[in-house]
Amino acid sequence: MKSITFVVSEDDIDGGFTAEAHVRQGNRSIITEGDTEDELIRNIKDAVEVSFDEGEEKPELVHLHFVRERIVAI
């Protein structure tokens, strides 16, 4: 596994970010949060590190796919 992709959503009301990735190997998900993008990235690195057992192949790269939803009143 060379890379993993996290889908990142931003909470428009409270602020902060939530990131989720699905790992085919073991059919599991990794979910983490952060108040800022920098904190989110640190938390993603930590979450990836603890989500794989010793001997399991860990991703070398993390892709962040930001999903932003905007609601506009007409």
C-alpha cells in the first residue's frame, strides 16, 4: 500500500475538520478530527501509525480530499 486517501469535511457551524479513510486491508476505517488543518494532519499521522499492526504494510503517502458543502438561500 503506497498511499491512503482521507475524505475531509469541515463543520460549518462549530468549525474543525473530520477525516475518514477506508482501508481495504482488514476492511476497516480510520477516523480522526482536528480543530485546524495542522492539528488534523498531526492526528491523521498518529491515527495511521496506530491503525496498522507490526508487520502490516503502512501507507507512505496520505491524500486529503476536502469536501466542502455550501448552502445558499435564494
